Amino acid sequence: MDIFDAMVGAGHERVLVCSNPEAGLRAIIAIHSTRLGPGLGGVRMWPYASTEEALTDALRLSRGMTYKAAAAGLHLGGAKAVIVGDSKRARTEELLRAFGRCVESLGGHYITAEDVGTDAADMEMIGSETRWVTGLPVDRGGSGDPSPVTARGVHQGMRAVAARLWGTPSLAGRSIAVQGLGSVGGYLTRSLVEEGAKVFACDIDADAVEAARSELGVEIVPPAEIYDVACDVFAPCALGAVLNEKTIPRLRARAVAGAANNQLAEEERDGLELHRRGVLYAPDFLINAGGLINVYNELIGYHRERALRMADGIHAATLRVFELAERERLPTFRAAERLAEERLAAVGRLGPRHWERPARERLSARA
Ligand code: NAD
């Protein structure tokens, strides 16, 4: 891969390759866009088979963060970091601190957060070397577990689906099939049951399944059969790429709205296929933005009620996407991208900006 071609092709601003052999650190920080604000995105630790694979992931994920922040109306740009290595064995203090120094060297153009293979304790360690870190534990002045806020946003996205399809946002009496009863799926399921929805769910974790059955009265289905459940909404809350050429023909849902990242295995092919079949798809990066909204609020001074209120805004944002999709006869994922691109272009036209200041002052005060 030619890195310049790749960056120009997707519009990346800069890529920092970090190497610290003593600490065992090999990391890549990709900043896709700072047009709306500092690039914020988690740091993923994964045993990539090659440097090219790690770079491809960093470039792809950072671009996705630009769209997520733009669609959510946040004053944030898009970025992402990847650390090459097995997080179970190689996640040492010196590696995390060395990574923290790389983040610091970017002077606030990149702000890190947790992702696959890293957790809140790691953010504390990284935070001993840089101010540009979010997702700290609550007792360190951080925003803590983002899952309740993510679940709130997904629920609001689902209520927008209901308003669109059935003329009322209420999910009472609606049937929802939830794939994955983890952090987000668990909170989402509870709030759906509280609203009066009939929930079918699956998980590969026996404890999660038992808790949902006994505490919430959820009807459990085997994981392999979740796609076949006749229901109003299918809610993927476990893995990515679950909407693909094998699963889409099996769906018996009117709509898809869930928390998982990158639900469409191939965006173009699978997004169009859902559209063709008349399955209303609430774009994942739009309705699962609650986690990003949560860490954004950490930057500006954390207040849980405010974060939840902002997550409620996902309802109106999802309706706007559905309206544009109908007006322009677009698949919904395209409409969501279009709205994000319009915001990026409009703000980009303003020229040089001074976006760092509020976040920088807040973070400096905390250091
Ligand atoms: P989690 O690890 O807490 O939960 C995932 C659950 O899915 C687990 O209970 C796991 O056992 C289950 N699972 C795994 N494979 C499965 C399968 N084949 N069938 C059924 N269940 C299966 O993760 P989470 O934090 O709840 O996140 C869920 C999804 O939402 C992920 O894709 C994540 O990237 C995305 N997401 C999460 C947040 C957040 O705030 N946590 C924010 C945005 C997006």
C-alpha cells in the first residue's frame, strides 16, 4: 500500500507511526479530520498480522470516527490509534506510558480513549503521560462506563424507527430481537422491557442469558437462530459484520437498529440489499454514538444527565436521516453519510479555527 495514496484517497490529515523497542511499542495514530475539532478515537490493541493490516485498520476506523462525531453534532474530529500486540500478554506499564508520550507529542490534535483491548485502567496509565485522554474512571474525574449512554441512544434510534414505520415512537407491544446481552445489550434490553416491548434475545454467555430470562422475562433464542425471529426490529449488539449476504435473506424484521459497530459486512452491497428489501436500517454509527457523546462530555466537564440528554438527540437525528433518505431515494446509510459530509463541508468553509481552547483548558486544569 502506498501510504500517501491511501491518505489522499480517504482524506486523512496525518498519520504518526510510533516505535519504542524498549517498551515493545509499535503503534499507529491516524488523524482523519480535525475540521470539527480535535480528533478523538479509541486506542485498539490487537495482534495484527502485519503493519499493513494495522495501518489499514487505523485509516478505516479513524475515518469512521469523523463521520460518527459529525453525525452526532459533536465538536470533534475523527482519529484512531492501534497498538500492535496481544492485549492479554503485552499490555505493560512501559508500553502504555510510551504510547501516552506519543499521544502527548500531538499536542491535543489527537485525544485517546478506550477501545477493543484497552480499558479504563489503561487510560489512567496513559494519562500519567498525557492530558489528551478520556474514558477515565469516575473516581479520577472521568465519565466511567459509556454503555448506559450508548444504550440510551440506541433506544432513541429505535423509537425513531417506530415513529417512521408506525407513526408513533412508542415501542410498547413491539417485538425486538436483541443479539448480545453484554454491557450495551443488557441496558438496552432492560429499558425496552420497561417500555413494554416484547424482547427476544440471545448470547453465548450462559450467565447473561439466565439473568435476562429470570430478571426481565426475556424470551431466549439460540444464537444461531436470532436472524430468523419474526419481529419488528432486529438489534445487533454483539459483533460487527452481522448483516451480510447470508443473514440478510433470513431477516424477518421490518427494521434493524442496534449498538454494534460496522454491522454491514460490506457497506455498499449490504446497505443496498437492506434498502432493496424494504428493511429500514438505522445506521450504526449514528445511533451508537452515545459512547462518543459520553467521552465528549468528559472533555467539556462531565455531567451524566447532560450526556443522556445529548444521547436523546439521536432520535431527531435519526428522523432527519430517514427524511433525507426518502426525499432523495437513498439508502439510509448513504443519507447519514450525506448529512455528516454536509456539516463537515459547511464548517470546513469557515477556515482556520481555534477549537482546541475549551478542551485544552479543561484538560490542563485537570492535569
Ligand atoms: P460486550 O462485550 O459487553 O457485549 C457483547 C456481548 O455479545 C457479550 O455478552 C458476548 O457474550 C455477546 N456475544 C458475542 N458473540 C456473540 C454471538 N455470536 N451471538 C450472541 N452474542 C454474542 O460489548 P458492549 O460494550 O456491550 O458492545 C457491544 C457492541 O456495541 C460492540 O460491537 C461494540 O463495539 C458496540 N459499541 C459499544 C459501545 C459502548 O458504549 N460499550 C459504544 C458504541 C458501540
